[in-house]
Amino acid sequence: MAVLRTGGARAEPRIRYSIDDGWKFLPRGGDLLWSHSVSDDGWERVSLPHTWNAHDPFDDEPGYRRGIGWYRRTLRLDGSLKGKRIFLYFEGANQRAVVYVNGAFAGEHRGGYTAFAFDVTSLLEFDGKTNENRVAVMVDNGHDPFVPPLSVGYALYGGLYRDAWLIATDPVHLELTDHASPGVFISTPSVSRERGDVAVRGAVVNDGPAPKRLRVVNTVTDASGERVAEATSTLAAAAGAKAEFRQTLPAVRSPHLWSPANPYLYTVTTEVYDGDALVDRVENPLGFRWFRFDLAHGFFLNGEKLTLRGTNRHQDLEGVGSALSNAQHLRDMHLIKEMGANFVRLAHYPQDPAVLDAADRLGLLVWEEIPVVNYITPSPEFTANASAMLRDMIRQHYDHPSVILWGIMNEPLLFGGNGSRVRVHTDSAYVRSVRALAETLNAVAHEEDSTRRTVMATHESDDYDRWGLSDITDVLGVNLYKGWYSGEFADFGAILDERHRARPKQVVLVSEYGAGSDERLNSAAPERFDFTGNWARLFHESHLRQIAERPWLAGTAIWNEFDFSQPNKGYSIPNRNQKGMVTWDRRPKDVYYLYAANWSDAPVVRIASHDWAERSGVAPAGDARPANTIFGSVQPVDVYSNLARVELFVDGRSLGAKSPDAVRKASWEVPFTPGDNVLEARGERDGRAYSDRVVVHFTYYPPMLADSPAPFRELGVNVGTEAQFADGAGPAWLGDQPYRPGGFGYEGGEAQRTGVIITGTARVPLYITYREGLGGYRFDVPDGEYEVELLFAEPRETVAGRRVFGVAVNGVPVAARLDLAERAGRGGTVSLTAVVRAAEGRGVRVSFTPIVGEPILNAIHIRKR
């Protein structure tokens, strides 16, 4: 094990060592695990950041591990650290952590998303030889009714999932244990283009045995390192006490203003001297900017209107859960910035220090909030913990110029006090408790920071107005999903207009809007909640238009920038929220480029078919083109671009040039032909060419399946939806259609959608829709031998015997009494395969016979043998 040493010739007054490596982990509780008298020889070796839930929320087993885990490691300290103050600093542990050093209790922290620090000096041992010290941390991500969040739409990962540090200081040092803040708080009381005032406050702790007369020096340097302001003050610090300081520095003349377009950062260096000896030093960012919210015209930064064009960010990532490296956090922030956003809501919790640092440097304005989500426990303990989280967040991130809003709650009336969904609240005592907590947190935020504004996010419910919650914070966040969970696209603007009319003195920011999508699902005729990328793009195109028509809006934030974990939800990708502009493994979807074309100044050309590069199509019924001729099928292709004109080419042939519309979209009807179709979009700006290229593989089906010069091979149908499904294993599965002679399709029944989690298959999208009550499914294929695969998943029933039906193919029984609940349970998948012969031009017909309840079918695939 490496020895933690003080380093080179130039001794810094404060030293930070990473202690991310060398940990051992045990995924359970137990007696005396804080003591090294209990061996950890069999424990897993891990490095931080670490979570024990990187995979288990996403498997087919219900739930995921929530409980206790233990971490232990040995620290070997250099002898030069003796006499210094030693602190353990953890950037995050979800969600309760208890720290022990050499078997002694060092401290406890509640709250999974803020840092905590403990002075462990008195617990350390220096024996002059190995100086070995043993650290043990118990982490518990189990449900605690007094620690928010209580109920969330994301995984509550357990573990030491952010970086950890050992910090060594002189006995005289800037305060570290004030809610794990930097101990220095910087504000700009007055900023203009002509001057910027700087005020600095903080506290120095004297842990030495004698009183001290100290000197505190604050220096402002610009981005080139030039000193532009400095102030010095003296203070008396009694032994074992802390002394506070406040300084107003000379004004910085003609300051470089911080903005998303020019995120110029100064640095404030705070130094503490004992006589001529430098005993502590910290650096913090400084950005000169001022802002305001205007009721009629939205948001203003540095005196100029700036529309907040934003998104939300959850911190988890496929394969690593919440345990992202700093580089991965930084990549996320770059993806947000490159999309053209200037604003990000860090939902629904304080995020990694690397995220705030990146927001400062990249120029992303920030709404940061605490995880009071969905409902509360009305109790003094819950209020105290929520208030402590809020103070943690504000004090730790106070010095970041990117932060403009402190969030105190998200949709707190979505549930009732028992944790169940409530449409209309009638429990007045509970709602009064929620309101009282909101008032308390709003007051805490203003007490901690008078320079920012407070905000609460609400869902679509009249209860916030009726019970007085919507008037508490400075800004009201509204979460609206019209055209997704309910309603139509146009309802989005109508609801906002009605709120603005009824409450013209309320600053409104759309804190969430979005629609789920799955790259494997696409349709030329998309529908609400079908998870096609096409519907998601239509959703966002409409919302962009409506947002632009309402300049009084302070801003908007897409839900979400990245797909993220959502355990126990049964969408086309189980246990995942799919509303991201970017997939969970960080691949931008086509819809990402809609926003880039509208928001970014950089040239954008994107063919919105990268997510639909495997297509199938059927020529329309009654097509009059000659028989025995291979034709393609005309399907739409959109291009997103912020160039003046874009020309689309298919296999080198131009389909013409077009000017993108108000949401930077141009559309063509493309005649796809069987096989690979090379699409290229081209445009120019300032004499420079820009282009995008995608190869679309197309499978064509004639309206008369038996009438084609190409032999019939296979056809899959995604029953109950018009969405095509492509997983790379063959031609895209076609959407459903009614039977027409010569073609294929269903006979009777109603299209339905399931909300249960589908297990036991990688082809989940084929099971999220079904047709119920159908009598048959037909394929008028050429004569020959065929393999027919039928796919089922029980969408409702949990008890055997409540849905039973027979299945036959061309009159041959495949299942006399098919009971899906008995065979696989609700959400479990069942596959039946039959080999049959089509003869005398009659094709293949699957028939369903109801016995109890209604027959269903989720998908069907037919292949020529």
C-alpha cells in the first residue's frame, strides 16, 4: 500500500491525497465490521467511485439491492503529517454513511448526494514505523422514512460512488467541516459592464494550543493569472475556536462578464498567514454576471434577454450506475453544451463537484436541487434532514457562478403521505405539512444565499394553486408532458397561456417536457406512447414551435438529456426512462440534432434516419405498377440543419434542395429500393461544405406477397402497433395492419398496450403491444413450407385459468389450451413455433379459439424453409 506523503520541495500549506484506491468491499452488514479484528481477507477489492447496484436494477429479477455495504482500507501516513490536522472528505455516499477510524466512530452523514468531511486527527496513530491507520465506512441505501428521497423514478444506487480524499492542513486552517464547504464564500454585490464588486466571507479555525493573530489575504486574478484586486484583514483566533472574516475587495474595472457565450472565469485565492508563515490556501472560481427574471420577457443575463434553453441531467450511466469518473461527468456536460443548451437542471439531487466545475467552464447556467421528490414524511426529523441537505448543497456550491436557481422540491404532491399516487388531494393535514416544509426550505435557501432565486417543480395538478404551494418560491417550475402521457401537443401551449393569464405575476419555467423513444422502433405513422423515435421528434418539434411563441417564458428544460434508470417500469426497455436526447450509453439520438440545429451556432446537418437505418416497407394496396417488377416504397426522411439550404441525395441522385423550416427541418419523400440506399445531405455556410451520410438498408414487400420476381423469404409483424422493430438480426419487423387479400394482416381484435415489465427476452419491443380478441392472422404467401413463430406475453392476468385459448396454424393445433399466466406468469414470454405447408394458393392462416377470456398475440414471424 502506498504511503501518503507530503510531496516535493515546495510544500503546500494544504495537501489533498486521493484515497480512491485500495478499498475492500463487503455487500452486507454484520457485527464488528468496523473493527480490523474482523478479517477482510475475503472481501472484494474495489476502487472508488463504486456502487453495488451497477447491474442489478436492470435484470429480470424484481427490485434491486437496498441495504448495507461496508468499505475498509488501510492508510499509511508519512511521518511529516504528524502535527497536522487530518480530514477525511467524501464527495458522496448513498444514502447514509457512518465512518470509523481505528475502530472509533468518526462521524455520520445522512443524504446521498452531498459531500461530508470529518476531522479524524485525534483518531489517527503515528507509531514512527508504518503509521498504519484503518478506515471503515458503513453505507446504507435502504429506505429511511426520514431521509429524502422517499420515492423516485430512478435507482437509489448504494455505495461510495464519488471520489474520496484525505486532506492535511496546518492546525490553523480555513474551515472544512462547515457542511463540507470550501470555507470561503464569494459574492458579487454589484456588477455592471464598468465594474464588479467582490465580497468574501469565511472562517478560520485555530486548532492550536495558543491564541493567534492572523492575516487573511484574498486575491482576484484574471484568466491569464494577472492580479486585479486584493484585500487584507487581520483577525484574532482563540485557541480551539474559529474566527470569521468578511472582506470587500477593490472593484474590478471593466470586468470580463461570465455568460454561456463567454464563460470567463476569474480566480479568488484565499490565504491565511500566521506572521509571515503561509498556513493555508484555497482557490475558488469567480464569475462576474448579474441576472433577473422578468414577468413579461423571461430571463435576462448581464442586462440582455437570454432564453434559457435547457435540459435535465441524471447522473447514471450504463454499466457503472452512479459511479461515474470525473471524465465521464465532463463528457456529459460537453454533450449538453454541444447540443446548444445554455441551461441545465441537475435533477433531482446535488451532483458531483466535477459537474459544477464543468458548468462554470463551459458556460451552462444551473438549477440545482435537493431530492425532496414525490412525497414527504411529516416530521421534525424529515424537515431537519431536508434542511441539512439544502444547506450542504448551497454551502458546497455557493462559489459557482453557473448556479442561478436553488430547487427545494420536485412534484411533492404527486403522492400522498402513504406513498401512493393521488389525483386530487383531500388530506388537508398532509398537504399543510408539505406546504410548511416548502416554506421552511424556501426560507433556508434565502437565508443561506440572497443572491440566487428559489424554485420548485410541480406536476400537472390544480392542488399546487389550490393549497398555496405554487406561490412559495421565486420561480415556479412546471412539468408538462402533453402529447405523451396524455393530451395533444397543442395542449402544452394552451396550459401555459392559461397559467400566464390567471397568474401574470408568477415567473414560470418549464422544468420538464419530453417523450420516450427507442432507436429500434420507428414508424411513418407514429402514435402517442409508441416509443418510436418519429413520435419523439414530432413531439419536440411541436414544443419548440410553441416555446418560441411565448417570449414571457423564463425558459425550458427537456426531460431528459440522457436515458436513465427507472426500476420497476415496463417500457420498451425495462427499468429505464427513455426520454433522453442521448442513449444511456451516451450515443446521441436523431432528436438530439433537432436541438443542435435550433440552438447551436455551429453548422449542423443531420439526416434523421441514423436511428432508422434498417427499414421495411409494403407497397400500397392497389399499386398499379407492372407485376413481376421489384419496386421500393416511398417513406419520409427528415434532415435537421441550421444551414440556409440543404440538398438530399439518394445513391448519388438529387431529390432537390430545400430551406429548413422554423424548427430547422426539411423533409423529402424518398423512394427506397431493396438493399442499401445511400443517403447524403449537403449544404454550405460561408463557402464551406457540410454534409451527413447514412446507409439505409431497405426490405421491400409487394402488396401481393405471392406476386414478386424476388422469392419470399421472411416477414415479421409487430402486432398491435404500426411501429417497425429492428434489432440487427434481420429485416425490420413491419407494423401491424388489417388483412387484405394477397397480403397479410390481422382478422379482428383490438390493439392494446401493456405496462408490465417484460422478462426473459432481448426483444422486449415486440411484447409491449398486442392485439386482443383477434380471430386470426393471415399471410397469402406462395406455396411452400414455412416456419411460423408466435410470440406472447400475458399483460394482465397473474392467476392461471383467467385467459385460455387455442392456437392452430392452417388447421393444425399448436396449443390446445394456451394459458400464458400458467406458463410464464404476467410479463413472461412464450414462443410457439409451427412448421406448416401452404398449398393451392391458400397461404398461411393462424387461428385463435377463445376458451376463457380473449386470445392475444404480440408478434408473429413467418420464414420460408
